[in-house]
Amino acid sequence: SSVAVVLGTRPELVKLAPLLHELGPAARLVHTGQHWDEALSGRFIDELDLPAPELLHGIGGHPRGTQIGRAVEQLDELFAADRPAAVVVQGDTNATLAGALAANARSIPLVHVEAGLRSHDRAMPEEHNRVMVDQLADLLCAATTENRTNLLAEGHRDERIALTGNTVVEVVRRSLPDEDSRAAVLAGYGLRPDTYVLATVHRPENTDDADTLRELLSSLRSIEASGTPVLLPLHPRTRSAVERFGLGPMLTRLLVVPPVGYGEFLALARHAALLVSDSGGVQEECTVLGRPLLVVRRSTERPESVDAGFAALVRPGEQLTSAALTVLAGLPERLERLARTPSPYGDGLASARIVRLLEGLAERPATSDLQ
Ligand code: UDP
């Protein structure tokens, strides 16, 4: 019998790839279409060698409630027509919540990969999605002990929680191009190892407010002006915000390119002197690649990266600029230290553990402990 893996965005494709491979022919990939375009999904399905998706329709670009409602309705029809033995969701997107609600509505066992992350920032829709999905899941796969502690503190029962590590460790190891290919990627951008900044920005807290976005771009320009090139693969949401706010002229001097494929991104990140990002996934990837990261966010649900010394939270503007210049000034010692620091996200065996747990889950009634 099949396992339906429900997802809708680029980071979910990345993080669930090892699990889809481990499941083999039992896996059904269901894509809600939340981010359905070539740059953010099609290319990742090819590059990560994932099965052809069952694609929902009419979801991308709509408000959150519409996305969730439409996805639940279509998933319900899919699950009624061909009932999976279990549903797997990952992370905290609208697709994650829709997958969880649809599984719950049909009493299909639900597995949440990356359970127990908490930013405690209720301004973020992702925080609400995580909390709700953890409530619905039959099996909570916590990546770290901190995640497990968060779940226990909310009253989740220990026997529903498994400490698995994060699948990011294995996907980075498998997808990082070899040294020659990485050198070719860097050469393609005219960059040399350890001498450039790689930046990504797409969270609403940075893109929805003109002043914040202006501050952020102005910091990146100051970093560039100090002599370090800044490569910025521009997310479509950020590109439209730049156009809407008339900030186009601030992109000059930055190396602005469209979003890049996964192997290419890892190659660029592996040799960056510094990463600047508001991404969730990059906060984990930097620990596997051993590179410093400045997180341009008010809060993080991944304090492990900060505690281990890979990442620091900064505000766009003066704080970002001065933190970046400090990192760049002490780079060799910092890179040496990070190369010796293990990733807090586990040993790279998470997907095998999750698949073993899934086999056990399918054997018992999903809702037995709710009765
Ligand atoms: N990424 C990529 N190409 C890019 C920018 C990011 O492959 O041009 C990858 C990055 O390595 C990470 C994922 O996309 O694995 C992060 O996606 P995003 O920032 O959209 O989502 P988040 O992680 O914040 O949920």
C-alpha cells in the first residue's frame, strides 16, 4: 500500500527527497501547487530525481485560507479515490496543514516530519501551521532534542514522539556537487572561494514593508562597497516587492540572478564567506556546510544553529552591516572553528529511521489513543 507525501514548496521537496527515495515505489508525491513554477518546483523534482507528482490546481497565488481550503477539498477526493496507508507532511507550510487536515478527515495515520519547531512568534503563519499539525499527527518526528522538549512542554505524549534527526543532513551530503563541479559553478559567476556573500530573502517580514526591504538592500550594498561581492538569487516574491516599491535601482552593484537549482545553490553556499538569509532551510544547511550565516529575522524556530555558533539573528540595516563586516574580518579563524563543529541536526540517517517508524505505524489504528 502507498504512502502519500503531501507538499507544496521548494524546501519541502528538498527535505522530503531522502524520504521519497527511501520509500521507493510505495511513495506517492502529491504537490498542492503552492509554489508551482519551473524555478521553484519543476526543476527540483527533476534534479532530486523525485517521482512524477499528482498536482492539485487553483492554489498558488491565493490567500492563505483559500489555499488551505482548496487543497483540503482536493486531497479529500484523492484520498477517497485511492486511500493511502499513511500521509507524511513536513515543516510548516499551508500545504503541510492541508495535508494534515485531509488525513485527519479520513482517519489516515499522519506523520509530521520536523515536528516540534517553535519560534513562539505568533505573527508568523508558519508557527500556527506547526502547532496545528503537531496536534493532529500520530507520529511526531522531532529532528533535535530541543524539538522533542517543545512537544513534551505542550503535553504531547512521549510515545508519539521519535527523535530522528533532520533529513537535511542527508540531502545536503548527496546533492553537494564534487569539488570540480563546484569550482565550475563559482567560475560561472566570476567568484572565488571565501570571498563573496550569498544572500536569499523572501519572508513577508522582509518583503512586505518598503522600509525594511530598503534597509536590507542598503546593508547588502554597504557590504559590497566594503569589497565583498554579494550574489543574490532573487525569489519571485522579492522581485515583485522590489518593483512595487520602486527599489530597482538599489539592485545595481549586487549580483542579482534568478533562483538557482539545488546543487548550484549548495555549491555557492559551500564556498561563501558569509550567508545572509531569512530562509528556514539555509539555517540548517549552513551547519552541514560549515559556513557562517546571518539570519535576517525577528525570531527563529531553529535556535540550534545559533547555539552551535553557525548563525546569529540580526535586523536589516546597521546591525546586519556591522555583523557582516565583523564576520568577514575574522573569517579564517571562524571557518576553522565551524569546520570542527558538528551539525546539531543529526547523523544523516533520519529518512531510514522515519521509514522504519512508518512501517510500525501502519500496523496500528491511527486514532486509538484519542478514544
Ligand atoms: N534554495 C535553492 N536555490 C535558491 C535559493 C534557495 O535551491 O536560489 C534552496 C535552499 O538551499 C533551501 C531551500 O531552497 O534548501 C530554502 O527554500 P526557501 O528559502 O524558499 O524556504 P524556507 O527554507 O525558508 O522554508
